[in-house]
Amino acid sequence: MTGQLFFPDSLSEQIFTTVAPYNDRPGKRDTSNASDGIARQAGPRSQAALREAADAYQALMIIAVKPR
């Protein structure tokens, strides 16, 4: 199985603008969840539940796989 999870746009924006090496990139963040076709198709349940730890974020996501 291959899958993707998405972070809230507010967190992505914060990381992109304040955390190295992401903030070293030229230009601004160019893809939001609303403009990402895969994120739109996956829907809001594909966003991880986040908790901020001392120097990191912990993400929780429950994944169910339906066999064919």
C-alpha cells in the first residue's frame, strides 16, 4: 500500500516560512491543500491529527485497508 497524509495549511505555511531548510527556498509556498488535486480527492480525513511536542510535532492517523 502506498498512501499520503496531509498537514493543515496553517502548519505547512508556518514551517515553510520559519524552519530551515524550507525557509531557504526561493519564492513562496505554491501548493495548498485546496489546490492539490490529490489532497482534494483524499478529503479532510487524510489530514493527520497533530500534537505539538517539545521540538517536534506528533502526527496520528488511523488507516484502514479494505482488501479486494
